[in-house]
Amino acid sequence: MPSAETPRLPATSPRRHTLAAALLFAMTVLAALAGTGHGSPVWTAGVAAWGAGALLWPQLARAQKRQALLLAGAGLVAFGVALARGGRPSLMGLLTQNTALLGMLAAVSFLRLLRTPEAGNEGLPRGRGALWRTLGAVHVLGAVINLSAVFIMADRIGPDGKPRHDQAAALVRAFLAAALWSPFFAATAVALTYAPGASPLGLAASGMALAVVLLTLAGRDIERASGNGAADFVGYPMHAAALKVPAVLAALVAAGHWLVPNWAALAVISLASLAVVGVTVLAQRGPRDGGHALFCHVRDRLPGMSGELVLFLSAAVFASGLRAVIDSGGLWLPFSGFGATEAALVLAVMILLAALGIHAVITIAMASAWLAPLHPEPTLLALVFVQSWAIGLAAGPMSGIHLALQGRYGLSPGQLARGNVRYCLQAYAAAVVWLAVVGSVLGVKLLPTWG
């Protein structure tokens, strides 16, 4: 998940930093244009992404380097296995697998330039109503400006700028629930990438319905845990003005899917984000200051996504290697079809792996390649992927949101994750029921087909 702020990076050569920024901006534009069918092939954006990754490699933390090397190494071993089996794997996936996704993540990072209306000196609301308004506020704003919304609200509502445990739980759960439907969330981009053919609007509609259920479960669980119905909960003073930009973005993305259905979903999201940010920033700050703000974002903020960049590039190597192994002879599968029951079982495993600290991107890449021979219904598969993100990351102490709260406020990620266990179990039960409902609408089987 993109962070709300540019992390403090190790000192690197200004020349390397500037060149990497230029390559990342080129990747963003080339990937978006490729998705419209009117630009150069998407592999050109992939070349830019790999070039930027190589330049930014020295500034990665050791853990990030280790994870990337393990992923890429496993992918290269898989390529070797495929060759040993007599296969002829294509290497083009290394340049195309996650390129559109990375371009979209870079494009939506510009949304941080949009100014969120401040609450000023207004008093903070308290009680049950404040809890539910805060859940809705962080859910809607977080769906567009990502972790920035969590930090804005946590800074405002927490005593001395540090949120209490119940406040942090509300922010984390509501924020992650947006992964179920928001086109500006990394989860949706990953799901559409690894479930090709999935309907973006169908995924958003089904995910939004489940998000309402998860928000309800999140709030009710916090009320019960408080012992007094959340009477002492301190929330965020939300105003309608803050919803203008999210509404415009959502309408623009929906219109884009309807007017140009042949454009890739990630390209529509990327272009809508860039257009709205460009027009809004220039109108609010003027051509000179607005142009400078956009330039500074490219120069300073885009290289800050080095961790995500290298993670997704190494995941592309891993996923391409797995696909090569499967194409050369396949892997064992315990069932011969992919219906609602199988989806529920896969979701349970993915949530468990997330709770153990394995990044959702890795489990999604594994599940996509592993299930490919079954030709699963793509929208149902994409729904499983975003569910694993929304629920699994709430249970994972090593998830990005928990680590961000640890780094900024000193909160224990383990304690945050343990506090979400009961909620996650309830959310999983709701997700299973919803998989059965969506599966019936999509015409997939409810009962398992064992192989």
C-alpha cells in the first residue's frame, strides 16, 4: 500500500534519484497510454520500471531487499524447472506482468496533492454517533487518498496526537474495507491484474456491498469491546466538502468505463487520477505554484515508492516463473473446479498466510498461477483477492497499515493485529456467505468439486 508520506530514504546520488524519477513518470504515462491501445506496447513501460528499480535498489531497507531477492529467486528457480521439463517459457511477463498496476499506483500517488478540508478548531464529536461517522469518513476518504486519510484523522482525534487502541482499530478496519471496491486501492489493481477478465464494475459493486457489512461488524465489535456502547469514543468531525473530490473521481472512472469500454480498467483509473489532480492543483494554486507542486511530486515523491516498485517487479518474476511451471506440466490441485466452496477455502488460506506475515501480493500471485488451470470465474476470483486484502491485512502484524501506525505513533502492530482477530473471524464468515451469493449470480457451483 502506498504510504502517506515520502519515507526518509538513505542518501543516494542526486543524479540517480532524478533519473529514477524521470523513468517512473515515463512508466506512468506509457502504461496508461498502452492501456488505451493508442500508445507504445506495455513492455516499454516495463523497461522504464526495471530501470527505475535498479537505480533505487540501494535505498531499500534490508528486509525489502531480502524479500525481493527471495521472490525473484523463487521465480528463477521455477523458470529452471520449466526448462528442465522441456518447456519454452516466455520472458515477456517480466516486463508486462505488473507494469499497468505499477503505473496506476504511481498515478494515484498524485492524489496526495489534493488538499483535504481541515476541521480547524472545531470540537471533536464523542459517542456512538462519532464512531460511526469516523468509520464512514476514513472509509470514503481512504478509498481515494489512501493512508493519508488515516494519518489526518489519527493526528486529529488521538490524545496528544496519538490514537487510542479503539480509535486505531476503527481507522484500520474501515480503511482496509475500502480494498473491497475502491479503484484507487492497490488491492483492486492487483486483483484485476491477477484475475484477467474480471469486471471492474462488477467487482466494485459486489465489494461495496460487502464493505457495508464489514463496516457494520467493525463498529459493533468496537461498541461491544468498549463496555459502554462506545459512549466515550472520540471521533473525527466529517464535512460534506471533503467528499467532493472522491465523488468526482468515482464519477469520472465510471464514465470512462462506460464511454471507452475497450480501455483497460487500470488505464482509466490512472488517467482519471492524473486529470483530476492536474486540473485541481493548477486551479487552486495557479499555473506557477501548481506546476511546481506537480514537478516536486515527480522529483521527490515518486522515488519514494521504491519499496512497492521492487516488490511488484520481483512478484512479476515469481508469478511468471510459476506460470511457466504450470504450462510445462502443472501443479497438484485438490479440486477440479472453482466454485463458492473452493473460493472460501482459498480465502481462508490466504488470510492465514497474511496473518503469518506473508504479503498479500505474494499470496495473490501464488493463487492466480495455481488456480489458472481451473479457469476460475474471473470476477469471483478477483473478489477473493480483495477479500484477502481487506480481512487478512487487519489480522497481519506485518501489514503495511500496522507498520505505518507503529512507525508514526509507536503503537504495537502485534497488539493491533490481536485486537482485530474477533472482527476478522466475523468478517470471514460474512465473506463466505457473500461468495456464495455472488457465485450464484455468476453461475458457479456452490458445492466443491474434488479432483
